Amino acid sequence: MQMKIHRGVLVVAAVAALVGLPLFSGLALAVDKHATEALEHAKEAVAHGKQGHAPALVEHAEEALKHAGAAGKNPHVDEAIKHLKEAVAQGKAGHADVGTQHAEEAVTHLSEVK
């Protein structure tokens, strides 16, 4: 009787591991994907900001913010979010140069996300 219980526990543990491992690794991949997308949009914001295109800077900084928010808790992501918010505010005010500086800071921090 006790042997059947142990075998049942082992089967349940094995099934949980087989189901849980891909689920958690999938979550890690999603976090990485969001951090990567945030970085790419932040780089686009910088490129447009350097050209003086404040509206495009805002568009990409806002998209970067969406992805950074979904990237999970990380000190670098948190700092990038602060700079992206400031880049959006400065871009909306028509200050592409200052918005670009904040977007560059966001790129720096997002590049550090591991």
C-alpha cells in the first residue's frame, strides 16, 4: 500500500515538473522578449530624437514603456522606465534634444538587463 502511495507521488511530481518547467521557461522567454522589444524601441526613439522628430520619439518611447512594463522587476528596467517617461514628456513638449538624452539613458539601462 505504501509503495503505491510513493509511486503515485512520484508520478504526480514528474507530471508537475514536465508541465511546470516549460511554463516557467516560457515566462522567462516572454520577459526577455519584452526587454528586447523595449530596447529596440528605445533605440528607435533615440534615432528619431537625434533627427529632431519629437512625435516619432514619443511614439517609440511609449512603445518601449509598454514593453518595459511587461519585462518584470529589475533595477535597470525600473530606471529605464523613469527615463522613458521623461523622454515622452519632453518629446510631447517639443524638446526632442532633451527627450533624446532620456531615451539614451533608457537604452543604457535596458542594455544591462540580463
